[in-house]
Amino acid sequence: GQVSVAVENARLFAEEQRRSRQLAFLNNISKTAISSEDSEQMLAAIVGHIQKNFSFDHFGIGLLDYSTKEIEIKAEAGITADALGKRIPLGVGILGKVARSGEAALVQTTSEAPLLGVLPGARSVLCIPIAYGENFLGVLNVESLKEDAFKPADRLILSTLADLLATALHNAFVFQKLQQQSITHRLTLIK
């Protein structure tokens, strides 16, 4: 009886430590998002935080380019970092399908068929839309070379992260727009 109580206490303690790390992670992401005025610098810092806190193989944040109807990878981290600047048309691959539908996608496969993610050889892909209200902004993409890599707790924390990213990106875009309007206004006054 004492052994089972000790094992259960150890499991509960480990679970509380994991929750504490997740909350600290989200707090760090929030601080980064609040203190950043430039969206691309903010995204680069955030994928760095993600890489430090998760053991997946690729992390990417793609933003929607409304003029070309493509997702452009604006920040990434992981074992391959060659997708930066890559453009993915809406509807193509997992990222494009998530961008088109606005619905999250989780693919964890045992088949040999390629998943059409960003990371060659990925066996698990989680794509979560980044949306502020009704405005679709982009996609958070996380990939692993392992099958069944995403646990329910991972999906929850990454979904929460996508929500934080949506607010941070919206605020950064509003700040950039106001800055541009201010410069235009000053130039108009000079003339």
C-alpha cells in the first residue's frame, strides 16, 4: 500500500512540475509578445522559446500573404531550418489545407506515405491556425520524425500558444500600421 501511494505521489509531483513548466513557457511567450514591436523579431524569439521547451523536430510560423494567397514561413527552428521564406499555396500540403479551412490538423501516421509537411520524413504533424477574431493570420506548424509524437497536453499548450500568437501578431500589425500613418502624417505636414 505504501509503495502504491509513493508511486502515485511521484506521478502527481511530476505532473505538477510539467504544468509549472508549461505555465512558465506561456508566461515567457507573453512577455516576448508584449515587449516586441516588430512581428518578425517576435516570431523568431517565440520559435526559439518553443524549441527550448519542446522536443519536436521542426517548428514554424507561417503568415498569410493576402495578395498572393500563400502562407510564407516567417520563423522556424529545429533540426532543419531551410524553410524560412518558403511559400505554400492555400490548399497545398497540410499547412495549405489548414490555411484554407481554418481548422487545426493533426496527422500522426504509421504509413510510409509522405505527410507533405515542411520537414522531410516527418511522421507527425500538428498545424494550428492563428486567427484573431474572424481574421486568419497564419499557421503554427510543429513536426516530428516520430510517430504519435503529440500528446493531448502538447496539443492543448500549442493551441494556447497559437491564441497568444494571434493577439501578439494583431497588436504588432496595428502598431506597424499606426507607425506608418504617423510617418505619412508628418511628411504631409512638412510639405
